[in-house]
Amino acid sequence: MPADQLRNRTVGCKMTEAECERLIAVAERECLTLSEWCREALLQQAGVQKPRALEETVLAEIIALRTILLNALYKLAQGEALTPEEMQRLIERADHDKFRKAQERLAAVATGGAE
């Protein structure tokens, strides 16, 4: 790991016992240590965030649904029938590409671009 990427700095603050317990509970719900959760929360507030698995999954499913819907509607609008086999191919193609497309869109948003 390059020296400029080593985590060798500490950021801290004082908290009440109740505040600390609340943060620990939140971190545990997300299956993270308190340190990991705090790092993510601070970076998110600073605008340096990575998408959570849930966000990426939901976006991927929405992208897949959009792909299927637009392709099916386009074919139907042309007056063509959509066979079960064609529908299955649409679903498989959408499922195959959905996570890659979601990651591309999330990366574009993170860098200030938009798709």
C-alpha cells in the first residue's frame, strides 16, 4: 500500500456514555466496528463516500427494471410481439449488466459527473 494511503492519522472526539452506546449499536447493525462506521460517516459528511451494498443493489435492480421495461415497450410500440424467449433474453441481459451499470453511475456521481 502506498505511503499516502496508509491510515496513520487519528481523529477523535469526546462523547457521553449514552452517545457512544448509540453509535456502537448503529455500527453493529451495519456489521461494522465502531471505527469503520465512524470513518465511513466522517468521509460521507466530507463528500468522500463509497456506496453501501444496499444502495448499489437497489440501484442495480432499478437499472435492470428500466432496461427490461424500455426494451419491451419499444418492441411493443413498434407493433411487434414479445415472445417468452425474447423476454427471458431481456431479463438475462439486464441482470448481467446491472451491477456494472450501477457502479458506473455511482462512480460518475462521486466524481461530479452525471449520466
